[in-house]
Amino acid sequence: MNEKTTERKHLYIKIAVTLLCAGLLIALVVVQYISRTFNTYRVVRETEVVFEEGCKTAKLGDNLLIYNKDGVRCTDAKGKTIWDITYQIQEPCLVVDGSTVAVGGYGDHLIYVMDETGRIGEIDTNLPIRNLCVAEAGYVGAVLDDNDVYWIYIYDADGDEITRARTSMEQSGYPMAIELSPNGKLLGVSYLYLDAGTVQSNVAFYNLGEVGQNYTDQYMSGYIYQEIVPELHYMNESTAMAISNGRLMVYSGGEKPTESKGIILNNTVQAVYWGDENTILIYNGSADQGRYLMRVYDLTGEMVLEKGFDMEYTDIQSQNGIVTIYNSDEVLVVTLDGRERYNGSLGGSIRKIVPTSTKYKYLVLFEDTFKVIELE
């Protein structure tokens, strides 16, 4: 072996050792990041905000919505008002799907449709609104009251009618929950009805696209339950979930939804929260579990987390595999492997926390300030 070959061999070994050490260092940093616990936080940005009496809040992408009977405004992470829309709605009902929001009023007839850039449409239903849903693609579903008859209308953002269906308690039941898939192609409805004096529910699915044109009334599938099913939600374009007090149902299919899983719940559900990729059910806990018991289910219906906690809560948010539980004084941040990442205050009375697309970074609305906060 000549001298140049030996030098080349030593160089290759040196490069390999360097790469191995770098890989181990990166792996160590990643493990430390994944397993770390935050003890404090830093305020990235702070802005004064006007929060009128009676205002409510909601999340729109990485932005914060503040609304009441007089209007709704959208604030970005810099505390800047992106848009501000006025209206007069005595009982505003606001629904969000992804980056699209619709606001209507119970008993009113006008629906305002916005996205992150501002108003994209306005709809006049001509009948009193009883329920509302929206799809990220810009479609709006509404349950309308016509005396003893109820209508389910689907509109595009401009107010043009896509389809409609007539129902009544004697016909198919009262539509107590309606939900559109994000692309607006599928409509799910939970009907409440009486059968021989027994309360039952029928969860039905309709295809509003080309496939549905081949079926009577665009009806694709339906499932009867001997209980009330008040919660129905589309997790993505091909997965929906429904919840009763005793059951969690998963429906799969981008054209014809079918029940892919049914889970019997052993306890009475106290609250339901929808995350970006999971469903959170809250139960009363026990002496060894804590005041509350949280169970988190993934898109297939598998339980991925069961955790007890003691703090009273006003809201629970879930995004990027992180669950954030909070009240006005305390915040508890938990990952889906059950590890507590943060447990403490944020230095003020909290009105709303909005997780951003960046892990452990939040938009936080306090009494009179709006802050961007990052755990550290």
C-alpha cells in the first residue's frame, strides 16, 4: 500500500468518525428537546388590546378571532388587526374550519363568511337559522326553521344554493348536528327522532359531489343508535367522528362514509374537544386519577393518552401532538406520551390561548393585552 492510499484511508476514517460524532450529537440534542420540561417562558411580543364586555374568542389558523353581537375582528401574531367586520346579531354563532369562518345568529337570517384575508361572502337564508357549519373550501351548511318543517341548505360563499333537504320530526327527525368535510364534498347529519316513544339518533352522510348524483337524495350511508348523538365532526376530508354519552364512532371514506370503529365508553362524557388530529374526551376522575380524567383518541379511534389532572379548566386546545389545558390562572401542557412540559402561570389573567403552528409558541389574550409567548 503506497503512502497516498494510506493517507486517503486515514482521511476516510477521520471523516467517518466526524460524521458519527455529529450524528450522535444531533441525536442527543433531539432527545433532550423531545424530553425537556419548560420552567419558564418569554414574551416575544406584547400589544394592548380592547376587549369589550360580552366578547368571545376563537382560533382561525394562527390568528385570534374576537367577536360579539356587534362584529368580529381577526388579530394576527403581531397583535395587528387583519380585518374587522361589523354586524348586528343578538346571539352570534361562530363556526371555524381551518382558515374559513362563518358567523350567523340563532333566529337570524344572515351569514357572514370570512377567511384569513377578510370577507369572502354573505348569505341571506330568508328563514331563521337554528344551526350552522362551514367547510374550509368556503361552503356553508345551515339548518333553517320553517315552522314544523326544517330545511338543511348548503351554500357556497357567495350565497348560491348548492343543495337543500326537507326534514321534520315525523319524517327523518330533527337535525341536531350538521358537519361538512373540509372540501365541502361530504355532509354529515345527526338526526334526533322518536321511535315508539324511544329517543334515537340517525347519523347520515350525503355526497354533494359527482358521486352523490348517482344516489337518491345524494344519500350515501346511515347508522341508527339507541341514544342521542349531539356531537359530529369532520377531522379531515375522509374521517368523521361522532360522540354520544356512551359511544365514540369513527366513519371513514372520502366518497361513501362507513362506520369503521365503534367504541363503548364506560363513563359519562363531561366535555368534548376537537384537536387538529385527535379527539379529547373529559370525564370526572377518581381519588387516584385526579379531579378529571382526559382520554385522547387518534383518527382511527385508538386511545393514545389517558391522563388525570386536578386543575379546573376553561378550555383545552390540541395541536401538533401537544395538549394545552388552561384556566385564567394556570396552564398545563402535556404531550401525547403523557409527559408534562409546563405547569404554571403566564403572569396574568388569561382569557384565551391559541397554539400556533410552532410548537410551544402561543398567542395569549389577557385582560387588556395580547402577547406572543414561547415556553423555554
